[in-house]
Amino acid sequence: MEQESELVFQAEAVVRLAHSLGHDLENSPLRIIPLPHLVVLKLYAGGLKSMTDIVEVLSLNEDADLDAIDALCKRYRVTGFAKIREELESR
């Protein structure tokens, strides 16, 4: 039961996050969100493609604040960033 309530918390938090952060581009249906939040959303989505996307995006953004991303993952109780960070730091 506790694990189920944890998943419900994660789902609700991530949905609120996704809806609240986007910035509209003028005359475009696209929305831009900060990199740390993109990582959290991709981690929540899960799957090999999402993990690959995170590694690729962070590799291209060497100045990304990995501590801030880690803190945001913890805030939203999304797991998996430690393994990605380990991969990035081993390169």
C-alpha cells in the first residue's frame, strides 16, 4: 500500500510539474522547460530511450548543474539519476 501511494504522489507531482513549467514560444505550439525538469520528466517516463535521451542531452550541456538535477529528482522522488550521473562522470 505504501509503494502504491508513493507512485500516486510521483505521478501527481510530475503532472503538476509538467503543466506549470512550460514557457510558450511566440507563435508556436512548442513549450520550453528548464533542463533539470526535462530530466525529471524523462526519468519518470522511464524506458531505455528516455535514459539515452538524458545522457545525450546532458553530454551536450556540459555546464548543466548535476547537483541541482539530483536535488530536483529527490524533491519529486524520481529515481535513476544516480546511475546516469555515474555514466556521465565516467566519460
